[in-house]
Amino acid sequence: MLRVALVTGSNRGIGLEMVRQLLQRGLDVLLTSRDLRAGKEAAHELSRGGLVPRVEELDVSSDSSVRDCASRLERAGVIIDVLVNNAGVYPGGDLLADSPDGLAEAMNVNFFGAVRAARAWMPGMLRRGYGRIVNLSSGYGSFGEGLGGPPAYAVSKAALNALTVRLARAATRDVKVNAACPGWVRTRMGGEAAPRSVRRGAEGVVWLATLDADGPNGGFFRDHRPVPW
């Protein structure tokens, strides 16, 4: 059976690499971007290598955008088997001294964006008895690793980890929900000093997105190994 994957925020960086690797594994993949033109340009680059994703406009920070995307796919008969919540922001600032806008943005995209996407596509997975959801988290969201990094980012990723646990508890049959830390990756967000390539960062995420039936559920992983919550 041809599985269909949707990757949020996937017109560049690690998200685009996830689309590439999932296509190479034989999945039908939806490359999504809040900027449709940017999504089409990214898809065009992939097509030069013989990989052809679908392209959808999707802004996970917007209730209406998520609803509209889900409605378009439903009308087209597209069933989402794999959801990768990759879209994210990385605001800096001091948690107490600066404007709360950074925290609000981080929560709206990094946390509520995943909530919106899960509400749109996880119920269908539960009805059909198959699904894989991967939430892109970070070691900065881990209490066990000290909640480092910019405060708003750390808080939003810790909340995403909590969401992962609760969604995994709601999973039934062959539906699995896990969180992934890709590590410090050389992207526009990670910067040129990051030690990891996008290829390496994406590999662990793709592993979770394509788990066999006996794979884990409700875990947090980096490089296929558990990360403390």
C-alpha cells in the first residue's frame, strides 16, 4: 500500500530533506509551506532529481489555514497516513524582561501548530487503524537535558513533548506518536556552525515516520536512541 505523508514547514532546511528521504523510501509526500510559491520552488528543485512531491499551502499558526488544507485534501480523496510536525520558530529574548510576543509566537507555531495538525489528521488515522505522527522537538525541550537555549523555544518544545505523550496515550492499534530531536543541524535556523548535516538530522525523523508495527509509541528519540523527557 502506498502511504501518504504530510510534512509541515517543508519548503527548506530539514523539512525539505525529510520530504526527499520519504520520497526516496517510496512514500507519496505532501510538501507544505505557508508560502505556496516557496513550496513550488522547493518541489521544482526536488523534481530535478526525479523526486516529485505534491505541494500544499499550509500555515500551522492559522486555524483556518489548517482547516482549509484538510478540506482540500479530503475533497481530493487524499488520506494522510504519516504526519511530521516540523514547522517551527526559534525566537530569542529574555522570558521576564522582554515582550511576551516571542513566547506567544513560539507556542502558537511550535505547540499549537502541532495540536492543530493532529486534530486535523489523527482522528482519521485512528479510524483506519494506521498512522505515524512525529513531532519535531529538541534537547532544549528536555527537562532531563536542562531546558537550555532560548527560553520561549525551550518552553514551547517542552509543551510539545507533553503533547506527544498525551497523543500517544490516545493512539490505538497501529497508530504511533513520537517526538524526535534532530540535533543541532546546519540550517537557516541552526546556523553554519552547527555540526550536523540536514541529511543526518532528518534520518531519525524519517525512521520514526516509517516505523514497523512493533516500533515504539510515546517516546522521545535522537539518532534512534531514547532522549530523557
